[in-house]
Amino acid sequence: MKKLILILSLLWLTACTGIEDGDAIPTVFFPTVEATPIPNTPIAENPATAVPPTETAMPQPVTAVPPTETPIPPPATPVPTEPPAQSGPMRIEFAPETTSATINGTLAAGQSIEYLAWAAAGQWATVEISSPNNVANFSMVGVKDGQPLKRLENERRFWDGSLPLAQDYLIRVHTLTEADYTLILTIDPLTDLLQPIYPIVDGMTGFLLGGSHNGEWVTDPFVVLKSLQDGERPYQLYANSTFQGTIIGQPPTTPFDGPCGGTPGVPFPPESDLSNMVALAVGWEAAPRQPQLLPLDTDIYQQAVAEFLQTQGIANPEVHLTSLQKIDLEGDGLDEVLITATHLTGLGNGLPTANAGDYSLVLLRKIVHGTLVTIPLEVRLFPEAVELADPVQYNVLGILDLNGDGTLEIVLEGSYYEGRFVTVYESVPQAVQAVLTAGCRL
């Protein structure tokens, strides 16, 4: 399935400003194609400013890095200051871009409360507790190996050291008399030489899309899989580019069973509905900028899609925009607009049939060297009716910083007859290219 991306038809701008709703429409020219993605030769209005085409193939996998440990990711929600009534251990969550959490609580005489925190092997942790007259104390034990790091009998209200294993650590606070307490946990990040592979997972299927290491893409999911063998860990969940909470993913030991068993994945709790979500175990804020949702009836984008489809042989297209998102992908002060449009009328009979004029597409409008360009990320269209056509419906799962470099990636889903795939696109200076993908057809 073709996924890379080409720069097509251009409009000169008078200055390098963000895309506004009133911008003029660029004229786009495409060779006529039949039910195929856009060819990889862009045509510009002025040959002197034409953007060179980029390769459509997936980039070569980065040099495989040794399996490493993944540190606890800082979720995007602060730690509660008062622990509620407890039915199980409370997970300690770090605020974004922090390495420490402080919990204030009150315990009755003889009462205990438990906390969980995940960390990687070799990370340096510090735990300390304070209370009036030092009546509160804590113990700490590894959940996976059962190794106690500090017992309640140890009267010292402080522990620090290098953690022996990548796992959850259980901290139990106890007091013999009623007392207020303050518990502080600090987990230092790993050094650059020990940076882990950060997995990127399709929440719906659990499939590993790949990962990143030191800001570089790891395109081989089996390399990422090996780095997850040490234990379960918390994943941040994002839907529509918005943080949804955390969930515990189990270590994938073998590829999944069934028709798509060759694709490695992360098992999540079976009762969890992670449809339209992306799961990340990362150590940075993955949604530093939020997209602005534009009205779907905005004339400029309605017209842009109509003209695009006309150049592809659909003379009188029925334009149906499903998503319009304006966002600054690179953080350079220039906005891009991501357009999703779908008109599929031939799917009602249970077969993968396409009627004439059916289509689904995702276009990105951005400024390149002062010129407004339209870049088709994914396009599947049918100027004529086709039986057994496998029409694809495209949706945006998120616009997120997946490798920690400050630039936002676009995560797209493509669904078709008995099949589905997810692709990650990265914005580069002159184009947008596919960097990670995973999928399955039954």
C-alpha cells in the first residue's frame, strides 16, 4: 500500500505566514489515474520553485540498537494530593517534564496505604517520608522479583539507590498512630547512552508500529519487541491528540495468534476499549500543541478538495469533509491544515465495491520555502465503478510528538474490507514521509 508522499501543485505566497481560512486556492495538476494513489511526480506552476519528489518507499530501518529499558513515562495529569479510599495500590504519576512526585496524606492508627511506581533497571530512585514525630515509615519491594529494598523495620525514613530490575516497585506507607505524612518519590532519567527504545502502539489492535531511540525511528517492530521483554509497564493513551489516561501493557513474548499472528503487539487488559487510540510509553509530553478544529463547510477547503478530485478524473465530485485540523507541526510559527474527506457509496452490499466518484483522502496544506503546497498523504479514488475494489476509508488518529524532537507526527488509520493499517507520517523540510506502519488483512 503506497504511503509516501509527494509535493504537488503550488501557489506563490507573498510572505511566509501560516495558512488562514481566507487564503487563495492553489491550482493543482495531477495525471489522471484510476483507483490508485497519487503518482510520485509533482508538477509546480513555476519549474524554478518545484519541490523535488521524495522516495515513496519506507525509509531504511535505523541501525538496530540493543534492547534497553524504558523509564516510567510522565503522564499528563498531576498526582492527587489526598489519597482516596484504597481498593488496591495507587499508581504514582509524574507531572509532565518532571522526575519527582509529592503525595500528602493522612493515616489512622495502624493503617497502611500502598503505591506503585514503574522504573527501568539502572535508574536512580530516591524515596523519603516525613511526618510529625517521624511516626510514619515506609517499605519498598520489587513486584516482579519480590526483592525488598527497604523494610518497615528499617527506621531510616529515606532510601536511595540504583534500581535492580525494570518493574513496578511497591511502596507501603504505615503508621502506628494517627498522622499526616508527606511522601516524595524521585526517579532520575537514564543518561543518553542508556536511553531506551520508546514503543508506539496502535491501541485498537495492540500492534507495535515501531518506536524511537534517541530521537531516531526504529522501524523494525521486532527490535522494539525485544526491548519490552523485561516486564509490564504503563502506557499513555491519546485519542484525537488528547491525553486519555494510562493503561498497563503486558510484555509481548510472541506475536499474536490468529490470521495476523506475524505482527508483534502489546497485550492490554481484554476489557479495555482502545479504539481510535494511540498508546505510548514515552518520557516527554506527546501533545505539546493542540489542533484547532475548523468548520467542515469552510469554502476554501471544500473547493480545494473539489479541484483536487477533478484533476483525478472525477468531473463532478461530491465533497464530504470529515475532518479539518489546523496545527503548527514543526513549532516554527507556521500553521498547517490537515484535510480528511470521504465519499464511499459502494460499501452497503457487504462487498468491497466502489461506485463512480467514490474516494477517501487525506491532504496536508503547508508552506514550503514561501510557497503553499498541497501534499496528498493518502488517496484512494475511483473515477469509474469497480467491483472488488477494496476502497479504503482514512481517519486521523492523532497529531503527536512520537520521538521527542518537538515536531508533531501525523498518525493515520486506513480501514478496508477485512483489513486495517496504521501509518505514521513525519514532516521534513520539503515533504512529509511515512516512517512507521503496521496492519493486517484477514
